[in-house]
Amino acid sequence: MKLQIEKLILWPKNGRHYREVKFTPGAVNVISGSSKAGKSAVIPIIDYCLASEKCAIPVGTIRNTCAWFGLLVDTNEGMKLFARSEPGRQRSTDDMFVLEGQSISIPARIERKNSNRNIVKEILNRLSGLPNIGFGEDVKFGFKNRPSFRDLMAFTFQPQNIVANPDVLFYKADTTGHREKLKDIFPFILGAVTPQTLLASWEMKDLERRQKQLRSEIKTLADASARLRGEANSWYFRAREYGLVGIDSVLSEEWPVAVEQLAAILMKTSRDAQPKLETIQASITTIGELKIREEIIAANLFAGRQKLNQLSGLQRDADAYVSALETMKDRLSLSTWLKGLVKKENVTPIGALVSPTLSPSGELDALCEALSSIEDSARVAPIVPVSIESETLRLRNAMNEDSDELDAIRKEIRAIELVDAQAKGQALREADIDRFLGRLEEAVKNYKEAQFDSTLASELEKVDKRMTELAPLVSVDLIRANTRKILDSLSAHCAKITPTLDAEWKDARIGLSITDLAIKVRHDGRDDFLWEIGSGANWLAYHVAMLLALQKLFMAKKAVEHPVPHFLVFDQPSQVYFPVKRAAQVEEEHELNDEDRVAVRKVFKAFADAVNSSEGRLQIIVLDHADDGVWGKIPGVVLTEEWRDTKLVPDWFSLPPE
């Protein structure tokens, strides 16, 4: 994708003149400067103007003095200015200002917004040529959402915390959401999945839905045919009863023919009905058989009900007898207590308390004997066996079954009696036949609509054929094979770049793991991730080699623009060569030793080689402490600005308003 950065613009809050940083397209643009000059704010500003979700521009001087941030870019559609307002106390704002044209004059100030972040995202999506296709959860290649221009920023920015990070290779891939989305779309980014493949996948998904729908409709019709067949037989039987068809006529097994037979009945009227003695007699015989069954089942129900009542009575009598014994025992239990009192010494005789004419011991003995008799009776009281409960349950279940069968028989008798006037002792009436024909007409209409549509089978055949044609295009195995092939090509590009850098193992083959979004280094017969290898110089070398190799891959087809923008921004690539500074020396300008200068120069030389071989299609911006003594006189490398006596935010931004 052609997206060359022409200018970075800042508009101050005090209304004074804006500040612009001019870049050279198709070159390595170097902004060299000391610490705290604003170099590390460049990537967040570019990202913010390209519709990032959040504002990562550092708080402090830049946010306090700037009202708007802008980016002038050159695209295949001409020049475009994307400006976005400073969010203030918010985390971000969607307010944007957009100008488009073959040439653009930078406005002295921006008074109000004329666009928003979503519109700018759609513009960038269109410029990148991303397929405008929505993807759901069931998509074959795992895209939960369509690839967006914002996803592609992972391949363009290498901020200070990533440029030599052994754990993270891509911008914002350290967050779960961005990481998973990036893994989802990686086959598309590499070209293993093309826009044509996505379209074919989308069509395949539609075809799969249509195939499922057609099969369901055909199955529904097939299932319904059995039910409709039963209904049709019933209609034909009743037509025989009314004498509308011959007694020997049979409904065809072929459904279309059967429907036509029923439709032919509609050509007749009640005057055409010729009830035959045989048909009427058949109904009478059927009803007689049903009546016999009805009587048998009714008798069974009566007998079962009587037996159930007997079992219930037996249970109740046994329970009542036991309850009476318990009551008598409770009342007589006082006698044993009184008798015990009489036996104790120095106790007033019971007779003196009750009546002088009673003999305490004789009366109490009689009561105790009665209690003993009651207890003996209780011990031998009948206990209802468990088998009676089981028999009760069995009887109830049997009666329920008989009741259901009796209801079914009576319904069947009523159905036959409705159409058999002889069974009722009445003559068939013409009005009944006319009503029957009216209902039959509606039924035949429904049957014709429900007939198996041969076009469904024909359409299903076409869908199956098209799916067979598309299968090779959306083959997961083919996608995986293409992905492996492209990753091998990427490793081959890296193999040409790595030896030119300060890597420890210059002949090691490096590859990209999509699953881990990480670099793997193959050395001495084993694969190691970057975090398993020491030295910041190695981390930087492999990062640079992989990012440049990816851009080489993206620009391989000159006739077709790749969706990823052909620009890269590196922040502080030389930091791995900085010595550890003491706290008191943090503000001091760092001087590289000769060995480090050679190593850093190799990085700039690799940048220049990539730009020069791209025929002006690739632009690289480098933000670094290194001065022109390191990268000077390398063809393709230009000084954009030097921020040692100056900074990104000029002094006049802090002046009072004009």
C-alpha cells in the first residue's frame, strides 16, 4: 500500500504558527537528537493520526501545548491530511479533520472537526484494498471480524520498547486482543489467503447454508409424506363410505397419482354418491367389533375398581384396629404405675385416697391383667403385607392403560359413526357429502402444495457441484501448504539480511512462528526462540532482518499493492549499544565507541539497502541518538531534523496567545 509520510504537523493551543516536520519519500529519514527532545512521541503521533483507538502521545509539554496533531501522506488517490484533536482529560477523542486533493495547503489553524475516526478508518481500509467482507464465528479461516487497516500497523512501528525486545516482535502484539486478531489474519497478510480465497470462502459459507436448508426442506417433505399418506388414506376410505369411489378402488402408492385420485373425487357431487350395502355393512361390522372390545375393557375396569376398593378397605381396617389397641393400652398403662406405688413402703394406701370400700391390690391387679391382654393382642395384630401395596400399584397402572384404550376405541367409533349414517339408523344425507367434498377440496389443495418439488433436488445438485469446484480454493491443507511455502521464502529473505548485521550467528536460519508471533533461530540443529538467545545485539539484528524481509515480501508483486503500508518507523535501534549510565549522568549525550559505531552503521546500511532496492516504494523513519558520524554518507539515508538545540515542540508553543 502506498502511504508515504510527507509531513508531521502540530498546531499550538495558543493560536500561533503551526510546527511541521518534513520527510523525504522513498528514503531513510533520520531524526537525530538527544534525550527528551520528543523523538519517542513521533510514533504515537503518527499512530494517533492514523485513527488509533487510544491516544498514546506522552502527557506533559506536548499534550499541554498542542491543540491538533496532523499527518500529511501521499497515497494512490493523491495527498491526504489526517488531523486529530488533543483529547484533553479524555483517553482519546474521535474528532478529526480531513483534507484530500492532489496538493494540499496546510491550514494555519483548525477551528473545528469535519470528520471522525470511523470515517478515517474506512478511508484507510479502502486505500489498503482490504476486502470489504464481514466474517462470522463460523468462517473457515477463523476471521471473527474483517481485517482492518489498524491491524496492519503491527508491521510498521518498532517503538523503543519493542525494537530489540526478545519477547515481542510486532507493535501492540503484547496485548491479548491484538495478538489473537493478528494470528487470525496472518495467512491473509502473508498472501497464503488471497482476496479471491476470502471471496470463495464467503461463497462456500453461503453454499453450505443453502445446502443445509435444501436438505432440511427435502427431509421435511419426506417426513411429511408419511403423515400425509395416512391422511389421504382416511379421506379415500370416507369417500368409499359415501359411495364416491368404487368399493374395490385403492389409493395409489405414488403420491402425485394419489393426489390426482383425490382431486378426481372433487369432480363429483352429492348426487353422484352411490352408497353400497357392502361399504355400509363393513362399517357396521367394524363398529360391532369395537363395541365388543369396549365392553371387555369396561368390565375389566369395573372389576379392577372393585378389587382396588377391597384392598383399600382392608388397609383402612387394619390401621383402625391397631390404632384402637394403642388407645386402650395408653389408658390402662396408669395401672402399672399405681401398682408400683402400693408396693413402696411408708406410702398412704390408695384406698384411703380413693374410697374406703375399695381393695387397692385387687382392683389394680385386674387392671394390669387387662393391660397385659391388650398388649398381647397388639403383638398379634394383623399387619398388611407389602405385597398388597404392590398389588394396589399394579391395579392402578392397569386401570390407567385400560382407560386410555377405552378412550381410543370410543373415539374410533365416533369417527366411523360420523360418516356412516346406517350405523346411526339414518340415511346418508346429501349435505354431509357436500361438506365432506368441501373439506376434501381444501385438503387436496394443501397436498398439491406439499408435493415434492423436483426443483429442490435439482438446486441441491447444483449447490453440491459448485461446492466441489470451490473446495480446492478454500482447502485448509492448501492454505497451510501455501503458508509454509511463503514462510520459507521469508526465511530466505532474512538469510540475505542477517549476515550484514551484527548478529552472533550470521549463518543461522531465522523463521517466523505464527502461533507464537515470534522469531525462531535455527542453529546447531535446534530451534530457539529469541527470548532463549542472549545479547541485545542479536535481538536487534533479528528484529531488523524480519521487519525488512516482511516488507520485501509485501513488495514482491509490483503490479498488485499489498495492504500493509510500505513504511517503517524505528525508535532508538542503537539503544542496545548504550552503556549503563549512572544516575548523575542520565542527561549526558552518549558517545559510541568504534566497535559500536560499526555495528549501528550496519543497521542503517541495511535500512538503506532495503529502501534503495524498493525503487522508491519503501520509506523508513529512524529516531535515534546516533549522529551523522554513524550513518553519514550512506546512499539513501537523509537527515530530516536534528533535535539537539531544538525539539519537536518549539519554544513559541509555550508563549501566550497572540
